[in-house]
Amino acid sequence: MQLFVVAIRDEALGCYTRLAAVGAIGGVIRAFGDMVTGADAEMSKHPSDYKLFHVGYMDDVIGKLTPLEAPERVARGRDYVKG
């Protein structure tokens, strides 16, 4: 099965973190929103610092990773901040 590979970019650190292979982008977008808005979530302290990117694909049968030419932003932490 081909999975989406996503990563969270921390703008304050200037790097990508939390690499994950997921079956659907929608589910990881929802989880990212929870991570930047949850009262007990570390990322909720500075949600504007974080962006979620689709960075490639992974074939989970053969273990092959295929990167995108350039990461594609799929969510921004600041879009979940109210006010």
C-alpha cells in the first residue's frame, strides 16, 4: 500500500520533525489541529511556529520511500488559532 509521508516543520527551530507515514492526509490534518490546539499539547504553546507538510510516499510492502520534489504544505498551526 502506498502511504503518505508527512512531517511537521518547526519554524522556530528551522527544521522538519515528527516524520510519519499515514494512510490518509485528512486524518493527519485533524491530528495536527489537535496537536496545536490541545490544552496539554506542547505544540499549542506556539501554534504559529508549526506547519504540516506532505514530503513523499512510502510503499509499506517493499519499504521504498519516494520523496516529492519539494514539500507541499497541507496545514498551518496559525490557521487553528482563534481570535
